[in-house]
Amino acid sequence: MNVTIGKKSTHFRTVAFDSARNIVLLIEQRLLPHEFKIIATHDFRETARAITDMIVRGAGAIGATAAYGLAQGAAAFAVAT
């Protein structure tokens, strides 16, 4: 998604994963088109809540978010064992 603020246009991914920090980054779609905000979910529970609260919308974005949530859970499990 390209976002234009003033005269500057920047590309953002609807759903992104920061594997180093185990964080999912989502565009808060309930605020569009009037406001633009990135939400960070820090564990699989927050990521699942983002889907149910409709922070992320659309089949592709929901599927990617769910997959990243699964990766978050697997990473947390690997650290716990």
C-alpha cells in the first residue's frame, strides 16, 4: 500500500513480520482512509485478537497474519523449552 503524507509517498506492507523481535506489524485498517497507523502485535494472542477485532481485513491479509501468529507461537514455544 502506498501512503502519501504531504507530497511524500511511502510503500507499506499490509502485514509484515519482524522475525528478530518476533513482532507482527499491521496497518490498522479500521481507521482507513482518514487515519494511517501501524499496530505491532507482540505475541500470538495479540495477533489472533487483531484478526477477530478486524484490525486486519481481507482473506489474503488475514491468512498472512494467521501464519505470522503461528510463527510467533512456535518461536515462543522454542524459547520456553
